[in-house]
Amino acid sequence: MSRIFVTGSTDGLGKAVAQALMQQGHDMVLHARHHGRIEAVDALLSQGAEIVTGDLADLSQTKAIAEHINRTGPVDVIIHNAGIISGKALFQVNVVAPWLLSVLIARPSRMIFLSSSMHFDGRIPDTNERWEKYISTVDYSDSKLLLTTLSFALARIWEDVVINAVDPGWVATKMGGVNAPDDFTKGIETQQWLATATDACALSSGGYWHYQKQREPHKETRNSVFQEALLRYLEKITGVKIQ
């Protein structure tokens, strides 16, 4: 059995995949933005799940989450599930936090990044555009394009880690809304499978998955020059370098 850390796991897809993995017998480390959210996962905690709190919009709190995980023991899998759809903290929560947690937490054997089909509408910075200007106008689609690019960059560099991006579909969550058309159960199946399965497909790295099938992502997410530019910018603004 594995020890699995899921960010943003007090509701929605994060909570659902944590429940499913716990039912399989895995040790779960949940994440809540603040202590007021812990009550939402009392049932899982009573069954033995652990929890760490911290606001992913805050650089120091995100680093503290990584320190907590390392202090309490290694994890085998990280599922970067947390995300927001808009607001000043969009880039920080959707891109910077997954970067920090990936680099600062002792290397797991698998990582899963929650992408979205909306990443196809994302923009990349113009050749002559400064990253600061580009980041200041980032929207949800842009953030998912950057997150997907980050997952492929890490998969290319860390050959000893199985790293994949997942489009869970448009499902009924706080973010997706009550009228979302896709199957909620299918929205967690791919993450659950990639986190635990031992067949060759699940152990391949650098994929973009939807309903357990690989799809072609936005072509720029595979661009190594773009990947390197993103990594260097993340290193610059966080002071944390990839190892």
C-alpha cells in the first residue's frame, strides 16, 4: 500500500479520490486550506487519514506544508488536485504551489497534476513579452496550460518519477458548477488508476490523460524552450531551484 498526498482534499474531486484510495487501503495525507475546513473530512480522519493545513496562495504556508510532509514521513504519490478558477492568487495556487510542493517534498515515485481541457485555450508569452507582464494577465486557461507544461518539464527531467497530467472532465464541483455535464465518478478514476496501478500504461510518464486514455495536449506544452523558461521563472520568484 502507498502513502498518498492529495492537495485540496476537503471537497470535490480531491475528497472523492482520497476516499476511493483510502477504501483501497492506502494511507492518505489530506490537505485543507485552513483549520475551519478540517470538519469536512472528519469521517476520513476517524479512519486514520492524516491532514496538513496551509493556504496555497501563501508562499510561506506552502513551504510549511512541504516541511510537514517531509517531517512526518515520505509519500509515494502526490496528487496536485487543488486549484481555483479566478482571483489574484490564481497563478500562485494553480502553478507556483504545485511547483514548490513538487520540488520541496522528498521525491515520490509518482505525481499527478490536475489539468483541464481549457488548457487548450491558454496563451503562451510572446517572444518579446516579459514574463512578469504575461503572468499579471494569466487566466484559468493559461494557468492550466502552464501547469500541464510544468508536469511535462518535470517528467523530462526526473526520469525516476512517473509524472502525468489528467483532464478530469467538466464535473459538478464548486468550480465546475451544479450543471456540469460530465460523470463525476469518471472524474476521479484516472487519478486513482495512475496513483496505484502497476500495468505498463499507468507506469508511463509524461502523458496527458482523460478517462484513462492518453490524448495529445496543447503542442506548446511539449516545447522544451517554453518548459525551461517556465522553470527558470518559477525558480526566480520562489528562490527554490530544481534538483
